[in-house]
Amino acid sequence: MVVAYLTASEFRNITNLQTEEYSDMQLNQMILAATVEIDLRTNRTWQGATTVTDEYYDGDGTTELILDHPDVSSISSISIDEEYNGTYVSVTKTYCIVYSKEGRIVLDNVRYTPEVTSFVKGNKTVKITYVYGNSVPDDFVKNLCALMVLQELRSDQKLQDLIDKRISLLRANSIKSI
């Protein structure tokens, strides 16, 4: 079930759209569509936290691993198959630096001596369980949702360019350059 990033009332407050122009039902349908589009186009979600259990990754021989999902809030377990035999060595979680917004994990070989020194190169050599996602959309996401609905109502190229830029910023996990 999709939870809209904006209510019809919030949309009306942001855009000053009057109730005579569009019903709340019409606006809510457009808001839900914009919510789904934001998640799809950014590969992020503000629908709540999701747990991924025993997800396998190919190691590349470095100390960095990029997960399929950004906005990582915690790691439950991480292990590496360094012998290519299906036996995974657990890595102490405190030896991992988590770059949450990027979904990037780095083995900290500088301050610690982890059980393994890299994400061993090979197919499915890394196994990880983690939680990702945001539970509440921030004002930036709400505003983007409003812009997308407004674009649906009143097509405008400058508005579309702004939407594309904001989607790109969210996809890059950085809203600092706004």
C-alpha cells in the first residue's frame, strides 16, 4: 500500500489551488501517482523501513560495497566467503563504516583489523542483512510531489526542468546544491 507524500490540503496550501478547480479525490489520485513516480525515479523511498535479509553481492576485491538500496539505517549482519566454498566469515559490524544516504559500506582497515580485509572478488562472495528506507518524507520530497502534481495540472517546461533537477539531486542523494 502506497502512502502519499502529500495530502490534498497540503497541496492546496503550497499551490493556492482552490477547491472549485479540482476535487480532493482528483488531487489525491495525482498525488499518489507522483509519490510512486518519485520512488521509481530516485530508487529511494519514504514509505517506511524495509529489511533485506541475506542479500548477496559480488565482491570486487576492494574495501567498498555499494548496496542496491540507499538510505541504510542499520546493518544486522555482514559476512564474506573468502574461500569461495559457501562458508561465510562474519564481519564485526563495528568494523564497517556505513554511508547511509549512499547505501555504501566500507571495511575500516585503518582503525581496526577486521576478520577479512576486503570484499573478496568473486560472484556472491558477500552476504548482508540490512534495513533501508525513510519513514517520513521531508519538506523537499513533499515540495517535489506538489511540483509534479502541478506539472500534471498545468504543463510547463521550466517546471519540468525543475522537477528533473530535483529528481536528479535525490537520486544522487544530495540536496546540498539546492
